[in-house]
Amino acid sequence: MAIENCGSSSAQNIEVFSGLVASVLVTVNECHHLVIACMDISYSGKLLMQSYLDVILAKFDNHVKDLSEFYTARILSHGFTIVVSRLGVSASKDDMRFYIRGLLTRMKIGDTEMKK
């Protein structure tokens, strides 16, 4: 992902936001590994799985709280746009769908600066 139109924000704010996005990605990867473990027939222990799910849910709650605070402080404002990097030839169908939806959303809403 790239952060564009950040001219009004300081480098520290960009670094903090990048750290928040990176921590969300780490949690998503943990969630993905948990899904793989759930699909494994040999996996056992409903209480342990529930515990893992509770931990991941708490992490996502913290991410939402952190991103909300970041947005409320007006650090992440209209001038910030999160743009998914251009996909490669080997991108999956789901990745292409996500990328196209992002493009269409930017075409529908926002000013000319956000559409770049």
C-alpha cells in the first residue's frame, strides 16, 4: 500500500500510520494462520481455539480504536488516500476484484486530488 497526498502531514505522522497499517497486516496474517489451523482435521481443542479467536478479536478491536483515534485527531484526513499498489500479472482473481473496486470507489467519490 502507498500513502499519497501527504504533503500536509509530518513524517512522524506518516511513520505512525504506516506502523498501524503494518500491525493490522500482522494480525490479518495471524488470523489467516488460525483459519488454516481450523481447517486442519487433526486440530483439536475447542477451548484453545476459542482463546486464540478471543486474542485476535481483541487485537482487531485495538486496531479499530487506534485508527479511530488517528482519524479523530485529524491526522488522517481528506488529504490522505490509501492506494493499493498496482497488481502484477500473477495476481489472484480476488486481488484483482479488490483493486478494481478501489479504483471505482476513487472514481465515484472524492475530489480530483484523490482520483490521481
